Amino acid sequence: MGILNVTLGTINSTTGGVQEGFQDYSCTVGTTLTAGQSYPISIRTNANANENVRVWLDLNNDGTLNPTTEMVFSSISARVHTGTISLPASAVLGTRLRLRVAADYVNAPIPGPCSTSQYSQTEDYAVTVQANTAAPVAEFVANQTLTCSGCVQFTDQSQNAPTSWLWNFGDNTTSTQQSPNHCYSTPGTYTVTLTATNAAGSNVRTRASYIVYDNAVPVAASCTPTTAAYCCGYGITQFTLGPLSKTSQDGQASYEDFTCTSRAQLTEGNSYPISFGTATNPQDIRVWLDLNNDGIFTSNELLYTALNRTNPAGTVLIPATALKNVPLRLRVLADFVGGAATACATPQLGQIEDYTVTVRANTTPPVAAFSSNHVPGNCQNPVQFTDQSQNAPTSWLWNFGDNTTSTLQNPSHQYATGGAFTVTLTTTNAFGSNTISKTNAVVLMVPCVRYCEATGTTPNIWLTTVATRRGTAIDFTNTSGANANGYGNFVDKVIPLYQGTNTFLDMSVNANFQHLLWAWVDWNRNGTFEASELLANTATSATTLTAGFTVPTNPAFRGLTRMRVMVRLNNLPTPNPCQVNQNNSETEDYSVLVSQPQSSMEARTLPALSVFPNPTTDGRLHLRLPDPTAAGTYAVRVENLLGALVQETTLRLSPSQDAELNLAGLPRGLYVLRLQNADGQTAVRRVQLQ
């Protein structure tokens, strides 16, 4: 304990601390300071425990240190105490004045000018105050630059001992007080000017657009619960909602009302990111918005819940039912898991914070977006779709890819047949429409079968590419890295296979270690990879292996099924498609769509082009052209079997992205696609609309 260093002006005194007891250096250590100026002060105490510090200056040189009027500096619970000392013009000039520095342990009584420290010490120094001879340097601050009440406390910080002050608050009112409190009567933005004067001259400080008075605040809340017994870092230290971001003290601060200083303007019908800082303790967090601005938070105004979470994040949808263009109160509650759960409940350990949100009416067309609970490879049917569109749509049109639609906002849909389905959502409001389509949004087998689990670790070996081709015509390719838990779920990617055709499966790995490559296709769709369905079983050290096979012609095999590809390092075990937790092994699953063979004419024209799904149930076709030498813009003619033109368009074909052709407006039946690019390269394909 004790005072180890005092620095002020030219004083820089390092001493021994508490063992030296009271020390009077006023005859030997001092400094000269100028009246009306501010000076930095630094006091260093025990480096291992916090102390409280007080400093007094005998301004009138009467030998008595007034505990309040002559205290020039204070610091609480610190080890290095820093700040400033301002010397009033009323101080006695030209005389050594006693400066007393007192310190004591943080849990001991606050030291007084004549008390004896219990654990620390007191030291005296000298300060000589000299008269100021320079004109003032005007400066000031306000206790808040954004006010909702209109009242602001201004504090003079001018240097060189001004003797008079003239304030102009920017609203045609003035004051001659040194540090006035001023209340604005009209909301607005104000420029504030201070003119400081002494015998040597005057100086002006202007702060342009310094004070903003905004009296638009939410209706007062019906309750403002304070923290019952803060503990252990519970509460909120960071809150973000869209453009609003606020760092604050945790539950130790109890209830905090930030409705004046922390505001956000949000648009109805839009979702915004929300996040919280909660230190290390899991907490229950809830957020309400007073939608009708009545000061009461009801259950239907609860926008967000995160239970038993640390630093949670998510999204919040702004309801269209919120009052528009008025400040609404947003309430955030954080408490221990199982603690306070309503907007007016008393937090036991955490806290409540309030903010302001102004909801603006939407004036733009929707931006369509959606999600679903479909997980590739699972047997989720029906599928629940969730609208996530922005900009407050008022109507929805879903196309599930199987010739069925819905106008519900969040429909559930039962698929009657298996396949790879493109799902489309069109959203509309008074300002326009927007459409989003997701290729292979739903890929499932009907009836659905579940396949065995296959997992492993991938420290040294994993699959990098799986591709299929007919000769040089690439039908499918997928590139991947080392998958988590040794399993890659690519069931949302569909490999087209054509019955009776000779097909090649190209498999690549990351390294040239000795390894095994296996591949199966569940041709009979019974959920089991049987020995008769094994396409590849080869040991190699090459990074690429090609396995050739002929797609079975059994009509019962047509439709959607599963391919499993597996790599394993070293050894030569019996192929096992269901191995679990196998070291140095990785498995990838894909969907396979087995279709009728293409005609010989189709095979000769642009062989790399694949058209799928074919047949199509919703009229939407995807055209894939992996051959970069054939990429370009193609004129597309759709003809019926009598040769009559029924649809015409242009498509851009490239390896980087599938093109989509929508034939949903045509009757069911067989059609011929004729494609031709600017170089005269052609392709012909038959397609069937079911």
C-alpha cells in the first residue's frame, strides 16, 4: 500500500510507500502553476490492490484544507489515478500553497484531509499559483449532445482564467453564467457559441450543429423493473439490431433506458440481424416491441427468444401490424436460465434495457426468399416451406415443381412421387412482384427409404471430385474438400444416368497414397447397397480412378435413387457401404435420376448436353453443358411431334451454370427441342411433360 509516485507540473516524486508514513515535502518539492488553467495529474499507488485517492489544495492559504471546496482531484478504486486539476482564479497568488495527497485501501473509509489512513498514507507538496497574463482560450462541453427533454448542462473548460462568459445557445437565447443549464423549447439542431473574456482579451469557441433536441420518444413504459440481486456478469454488454448498435454495462447497471440515444428506423415486413453480448454465462433473452405504442408489452409483441444461450444471434421480422412513423419502445430482457420471462418481471441477476424503433411503411416491391425443413437424404414428406421474403409481400404463389401450387404464406406440401423438384415462390405487394426459384430444392424418393450411416475421419485421404460421362460427354461433376465426420451429403445434387448407355464414373482423391475406391448405385431402390450394385472396387495409388459400367435397362429402375462413393486408406477389406467411424475414410452420397435412353440422333448432336429432369412434372427443364468449347448463346425451338413450333426463346449455356427452360404453359406430351448457336452447332433432344 501507499503512494509510490505523484506527478503534477514539474513535480515527479517517487517515494517508498506506506512504510514511510506521512511525509511533508511542501518545503522541498513543489511546482508553479497558472491560475485559470488545467493540468494533468497522475498518482501511482499499490500495484497489487486498488486504492481510493483524494487531493486538496489550500487555495486561500489559511492552513485549513476544506474537505469539499478545496478538493481538486478524486479517484476511486484504481492503482494508477489520472485526471486534471483546474486552478481557480480566486486562488492566492505568489505563495507556496499546501497540496495534500491522501490514499487508502479501497475497502477502507474514504480518506479526509486530516484523517489517518488505515492501510496507506498521506503526502504534502507545494503549489505556487501565478497570475494569468494571457487572453482566454474558450472551450466547453455539454453533458449530452442528443437530448429528448431539451435540457442540457454546459460546462466551461476555458483556459487562462476568464472572468466573464457569454453563451449563445443557437435559439436566440443567451447566458452569462460560467456553466449554465439551458432548456430548449423547440426540437431541432443548434449551434452553440461561447465567448470567454478576461483583462487580457477575449476568445470565441463555436460548436456547429452541436445540440440535437429530438422529443420524439416512445410512450412511457408501464414498468421499469430493476435488477434484484446482480451477480456474476449477468446482463447485456452489447446489443445490435440492424443499424442499431449499443455497448453498455452489464446487469450491475440495473435497468437502463436508451430510448433517447439509441434509435433505429426499420421497415415493416423486413428481417434484420439481431445479436447480443452476454459475457460467459448462458442466459435467457427475450425481446419485445410495443407495436401499438400503449406502453404495455403483450405476448403477441414478443419478437425474439433465445433460451440458455451465450452471445446469441439471429433475425427479427418487423411485423406489418406495428404503428408506422412513431417511436416505439423495444425492450430487451436478459436473466439467468429459468429466470424472469415477462417484460415487467424483475430480473434476478440480469437486467432490462429499452431502445427506440421507428417502423417505416414499405414502399418497394418484395424480394422473394424462402426456406424449408427439407434435409437431403431424410424422409421429410410433407415438406414445410417458410416465407422469408423482404418488403412486406401481401400475396404468395408457390409452385412446388410437381404441377401443384399454393397461395399460403407458409405452406406444407406432400409430394406424391419422387424426383428432383425446382420450387418457385412469387411474392407480390402493391409495388410489384418478385420471383425466386431453387433448383433441386426438394430431392426425395417416394416411397422413401433410409440408408445406413457411413462416417469416418479424413486426416490424410478424401474425395475431391466425382464425375460421370458418356465417352467425352460430361453429364455431372462435383468438387469437394474433406467433409466433416468423413461424410459428404450431396443428395441435393442429381446425377443423370440413361438406361443401356455405357457410362464412366471418374473419382479423384487428394493424395497419391495407396487407397481403395468403392461405388454403389441402389438400382432397385430398396435402401440397401447390395453386392450386385457395386460399380467400383479398386485399390490404387493414383489420384484418379475411372470405373466403367452400363446402366441397367430394367424399366423398374427408372426414377430417383442413391449413389454412394467411398474412399479408404490402406488395407484391402471387404467393401462395406455402412462402415462407421472408420479412420482415414470418407463417404459421399449423391442422388441419381435413371431415365430412358436418348435417341441415336440426340446422342450425335452436342453429346455433352444433358436435359433434366426428363420426364418433367412441372414443365421446368434444366440444360447442362459441361463442355466449355460448346458454350454460348443458343436459339431454342420447341416443336410438337407434328413439327409445329409451340415455343421459341434463347438460352445461354455454359459449364458454370445450368440454364432453365420453362415449358409449364404447354400441354402434357412429347416435344422436340432444337438448339442452334451462332456457329451453326446444333442439338436435338426429346422431352416429355407429364
